[in-house]
Amino acid sequence: MTVRLHGRFDGGFGWNAQPGEYLARSSTALAEGGKVWLIDPIRVPGLEDMWRRLGELAGIVVTLARHDRDAGWLATLHGVPIYLPHSLGDVRFDAHAERVDDRVPNSPLRLIAVDGRGPIKWWRESAVWWPERRVLVTGDVLGNAGYFVLPEERLAVHPLRRFSPPVELSALRPDRVYPGHGQSIAQGAAAAVEHAIRTSRSEALRAWWHVVVRTGGR
């Protein structure tokens, strides 16, 4: 299996564990002061070598329940905690997990709740925000996998969240965005986030039809 790295900078990188898959699942490593945090990680051969160049693993962050992925396996292997936002509800791991509020302990990383509203209030998710480096990491709520974006878009709200966009992220103005599905954006990231949220409702019908056409009955 060939991993695809993207968005590499001195504070981290993103990776697609299975390039070419329909879901385009992506994970992120962020590092500061010799410590590394993995966000929604999927294990791949050589992953440890990649993040050890940035420091020692300090913890793993899970942004939403269905992104548990390989968090438990990696946390157990390396003896680090999994950090779970309180809003995620009943998520269980064999590894040690800590419930947190708006910050990952002993890190520069903040957590911003981007829960669904109205008919999809069951959607519980937190974005990861590194204000000093202006880095934003999302799980499902924003992405640029093929089934997220229209042909002219670089980033979009998840098809199921089109009428409940993550307005909590509107004022952040990130320099880098690492979505949980797709690849990172390092140029014009703030504009991409603003456009995704602003047009979420108005482009909803086009986006849903795009998903139908793209999936082709999958």
C-alpha cells in the first residue's frame, strides 16, 4: 500500500492511507515543541518514521465517533492517551481515553464543536484549531473528496450538512486546512472555508445531484 503525503510543513503533514479510494480518508499529524499529535489516524507502513522526524507522540485526537479508525491500536502501541471531545457521546476504546472540553491538554490545539442542528442534531463533531499557526483540521464537516465538492469547488460542506453548515468556523481565517476526506489546502485556505460555508445551502441541490451522479448507484 502506497501512502500519499500532503500539506507538509514544519508543523506537520497530512496523509491518505489508501490513495484512490472513494472515501479519500485523510489523517493529520501536528507537532510543536518536540511533541506530535495524530488526528483521526489510519495506520500505514512507515507512519512512525514520518512523525518521529517531528518529535515524540504525545496523544491522539478523534474528531467524531466514526473516525475512531486506528486510534485505539496506535494509542496502545505507543502508550499515549486518546483525547475525545465530551460531545462525542458513547465512544469506547481498549486504550486509555480522556474526555476533554475545548483544548487538548498540554498542547497548542483547541477544539471547536461543529455539531449538527435541526434534523441532524445527532451529528457530533469537533474541529481542531491551532491558532498560533492558523491550522484547521476537520473530520467530516468540511472536505474535498470527490463526493463533497462541485467541479468548481476546492472545499465543501459534507452533503448531509449542507443545511446545517459549520458556521462556528467562519471567523477563523486559517492558513492551512486538513479535512478528514480529501487533501489539505495551503493556498487560499481561508477563502475556501468561507466559500464552502457561505454557499452550503444555496448549492445544496446541485451538490446532492452531484453525489448521485458520482456514486453511480454505489
